[in-house]
Amino acid sequence: MSTPIIPDAVLGVLGGGQLGRMFCIAARSMGYRVWILDPDPHSPAGALADRHLQADYRDAVALDEMRQHCAAVTTEFENVPAETLEYFEDRIPVRPSSQAVAIARDRIREKTFIREHGLATAAFSVINTADDLAPACDALRLPAILKTAQLGYDGKGQWPVNSLDDARRGFVELGETPCVLEERVDLAREVSVILARAVDGEIAAYPVGQNVHVNGILDTTRVPANIPEQVAEQATKMAVSLAEAMQYCGVLAVEIFLTTGGELLINEMAPRPHNSGHYTLDAALTNQFEQQVRMLCGLPPGSTRLLSPVVMVNLLGDLWDKGTPAWEQLLRHAGAKLHLYGKRTARPGRKMGHYNCLASDAGQAMELAETIRKALTRSA
């Protein structure tokens, strides 16, 4: 096993959004220093980092400086240029690896990899050109969803398909870029598994979260999920198998569909902390960002024990339409924890923060979450 990286070392993060910001908080509280590479002068993570390198992800000078001063590098989003990750790998640890990120960032590679390793997904076809659309529609049961292979998130890069004409129109609207056409499934639940896999292969998985999406964007995560224990165990085993197949090192999020027929299908994965794991900031013994620091530094994973039932609620920019939300309505509740991301401009659909509601059971946590949501909306 490699020598662990200990506090006071400099850790590099590619990307300066809210995930990088929360990584900064965790790393600095543990005694590490953090450098952020992000071209945005107002990046949420850059505001908290020891150093913010405001440069493009391919900037040779910035990359060389990071490689000289950082003990290890990670990423807060999967669309960092592959050559940037590869640039670091010949000198310092990069966790997760460029190979793992390359699989997770591309839906064609991702779904093919999952299937090749004996794990289930919804039925899909690869679309490289318009000529692929007709045979794909014949092979699949419609309705389906056309999804771009890369750069799709929070419902972006997707097009509903009920006919071949829909598919052709969607392919043009999505820029005639490589896509997957995926059958819609009858959903009973959407769940996610967040896990950490260490350099030596040790894995620690968090309790399964139950997710609700609105307009393609995660709205709430409830933990424990309202699913049978054996289903939660199976979902966790699937996520663990996927991490092991990639020889993954880092924090991995795996989103899974539970169909009305009781089948579990892997939807997608994220090679980093995930929105559905934000509940761990207040309700788990080790939050997912401390776990990311531990995995990057070659340390063993911390305990993933759940301290309290919890519901996480996303705060989108729409909430600011009528001015600053009435945070005092949230903060008056002893079981509510507010996390804002330091973004200067609120826009519809933009993730501005989240809050966690802790209670004696998940039902009560959801009731508190909805009470607060109504108060914020009414008063905003």
C-alpha cells in the first residue's frame, strides 16, 4: 500500500463548483491545504481555497504549477478534459483515475461497461448517426428517451421519444452528437448508493437514499429509503460490484431504478460526491466530502453509520424570484440544517444550496422538509 498523504499537504481539485467548495471545507478542517483550478473568478470553491488558479483546464502553466505543488489531485465533475487528468497521472496520484472518469462521463461507454460486467440497465441502443435511429426504434419498446452520450445532467441533453419521427427530431435538436436511445421503465422508486473505495480495495457504503426528481433535477433524498431491506442490500451489492470492476478509488455515486416489477437497473454513475449524498453532511458519522479526502490521500474510509433519519431538499434559483428567501423560517427549526453554496447569481434550475431535515424517523423528516419548503416559498 502506498504511503498515506497526511495533513498540511496540498490537495488539488479540478473544478470550483459547490462540490469543490464542500471538499475544501472538509479538507481544511482536517488540516490539508487546497488548490482549486477553475476559470470562473467567482467560483464557490475558489472563494474558500488556499489558492484559486483561475485558468482553463488545459492551461499548461497552471497545470504544471499544480503538478509541482500538489500531493494528489481529484476532480469535482466528470467533464474535465481527459488529457488534463492524464497529465498528472505520471507524477502524482489522481483519484479517481482518468480511466474511471472516462467510463463515467460517456453514457455509451458507461452503459456498455455495466452490461459487460453482468449488471442490469434499461434496454438501450447506441446512436452514432441518424441511420441508427430506425433500427433502434424497431429493437426497443417505445416510449424511450434519447440522451446525449456526454455533457448531459439535471435533465439536460435528453429528448422524449414516442415515435421514429420524435427520435429524428430529437437527434437534430441534440446536435446530431452520439447518443443512447433508452427504453422508459415503469418506476416504483429511484434510489442511489454512495460508496467510498480505498486504494487497497476496502469499501464503505452509505445507506441507500430514495430520490425524487422534478423536471429532471433532484428534488429530495430520503434516508433510509422506503424499500425492503433485501432490495437495499441488492442495490448496494450492484454498486460495489461496479466499483470493483473499475478498480475504482474515490467516492462513487450509483443511481439505480427500482421498477414496478421489482427489478433493479443501474441508470448512471458519478465519479465523485453526489447531490443525493449531501444528507451525509449532517446525518452520517463521516460525510461524503471527508470520505473523498480520505480516498484521495490513501487513507481508510471513515464510518458510514447513519446518525439520524434525514431528508435532503435542493434549493434552486427559482426560490429567489421574489427576493432573498426567508431563511429565518428554516433556521427556527432545531432539526433543520442550511447549506448555501456561495453563488452570486440565482437562476431558475440552478442549485444554490440545500437543507437537511433530521428527525426520529424519515416520515417526520419529510413532514418537516415540506413545512419548511412552504414557508420559504410563501415568504420569498
